[in-house]
Amino acid sequence: MARIQSIDILRGATIILMIVVNNPGSWGSRWAPLCHADWNGLTLADLVFPLFLFVMGVSMFFSLSKGGFHLSWKMLKRTLLLILIGLALNWLSNVVWAHSYSLDTLRLTGVLQRFGLCFALAAVLVCILPRKSLPIVAGILLAGYSVALFLGNGYAYGPENLISRFDSSIIPAKHLYNDNGIDPEGLLSTIPSLAHTLIGFMVGQMIAERREKETLISGIALVAAGLIAAIWLPVNKKIWSPSFTLVVCGIGTLLICVLYYMTDEKKCWKNAGFFKSFGTNAIYCYVGSHLIAWALMLVGIQNWVAENLAAGSPLLSFVYSLFIVFIVWASVLPLYKRGISLRV
């Protein structure tokens, strides 16, 4: 099966957005869409992580189909590598920001750790369960999590939240991120993230089977269902609310549907190499963007920009983030031109 261009483009666009969101010239000078919602709500910045997860689910269908949907050691290897890279980045973050080499307060959770867990759990489910049962499984996960939020004070922005209490009962608080007592990438909220990944997988299957109209209708239905669910369960990234899952998966489905039609069907967007260079080397760009940003901070460039250029200017703050995008692109372009794709 030929490589699906739209997946690489959407993944690449998401990586670029992530770099922009994570690397402003000044944290105090940012346009509102590039800031995460304080609690309930949805901004452009809030789409980064869940779109990544959605795209991972979509691409899982194509990657696992090559192995006949059989469990393999390669899946375990990928899971462990994602978790280990995530832990390494957390440790380096402590070194850069806190000048601490100790493991005593190492954060055990994180973006890549959740990727690893969701990949492993989703891979097991799609390999052992009938394909037709996956919507039911995703529905049960979201319904069960909804009940937990209702009964466990799940929308309290504090340590009394069920998510905070559950996560800290499994992992010591010193090894968790503390956002008012809540870790956005904690253990309990991995449940809806797993459903999120499964929805992506099912969308991948529809794309592979060229069910374009069904994909489009599914995207609209997911967004509508999420907005209806938000009446009772507001959209919230930090707890990965079911409405958040549905809305973002719907947005992801519509985006991949449009991109697939433009690039894989009609071949009318042939100059998407900029996005594909990021999308075909996503893990390289993810790790590299962190390392580059930290290096610029350690040599004083980022601090100088924050104090002398970007302070009070969201535009110049945005320009600095584009500068980071350019550096990452310049480093990944030789790999893309040589057809090299670094992956785990």
C-alpha cells in the first residue's frame, strides 16, 4: 500500500503547531489561540497533543495491517522506547530548568509516556478483538470515564478531583506534574485517551477502505456529539473529558478527510514537502525542538529575546517561535530529501 500523504501532512502540521505553542519569545506575550485554556474550553494550542494521538491511531491501522494485526515484540519495543524517551526528556528538563540531576523528583508521566501506553493498549485491543467491537469498546471507555467524572468531582480544579486522588494513590505526588494538584498526562485520564486512539484507528480503516463519505459524516457526527456532551461534561483538555475527545477526534477526522481528498485522491497539493518533512520524522522533530529550545535558553538567546524583543509584543514572540520552527526544519530537511525516516 502506498504511503498516505495526508497522514504525514497532518502530523507535520501538528508538529509545527506544537513547536510554535511551546516556544514563544516571551511567555507573557502570546496571542490567545496559542495559549492553553485555563480549565474548561478549547483553544488552538489545546489541539496539538490530541491531534497527535488521533493521527497515531490513524497510522496504526496502516502499520499494523502490514503485520496482519498480530501482536509482536516490535510493539513492545516501540512502547518502551516512547516511555524511555519521555522520561529522558523529563530528566533533561529538570537539569535545564531546576539544575537538578536527581531522580527523586523525576516526573514519570508525560506526552510520550501517554503515547506509549495508548499505543500498547490500543494495539492489544485491535489485534485480539473483532473489528466491529471497537466502537463499543471506545463507547464503554468514554461512558465509564463520564460516570467517574460525575461521581468523583471530576471537574474540580484542585487536589479533591478524582483524577488527582487516583493518580497520586498510584504514583507519589513528587513524580507527577502539579497543575493545581492535577497531572494532565496522568494515569486515569489515559482511559479517554485510549478511546481517542481507537477512534483514530477506526478512521484509518475507513480511509484505507476509501469510504470518504462515511469518513466525512463521521467527523461531523463526532463534533456534534462532543458539543452535545459538553452541555453536561464541558470540553476540558486537562482532564481529557469525553466531550473533548469527541470534538477533537471529529476535527481530526474532518481534517484528514479533506487532506486525503486533496493530496491522495486529487493530487492537487503537490508542494506539501515542508509539512511532510516534519511529518515523516515526527519523533526527531519532537525531541529536536526541545533540545534546540533548551540550548538557546542555556546560551542566553531566549532570555535576551524575552527581555529585549518579545516583551509586550505577541507578534515578535510569535516570530521567535517561527525561528525555532525554521531551525528544526533546516535540521530535518536533509533527512527528508534522502528519504530517511527516523521512528521508534
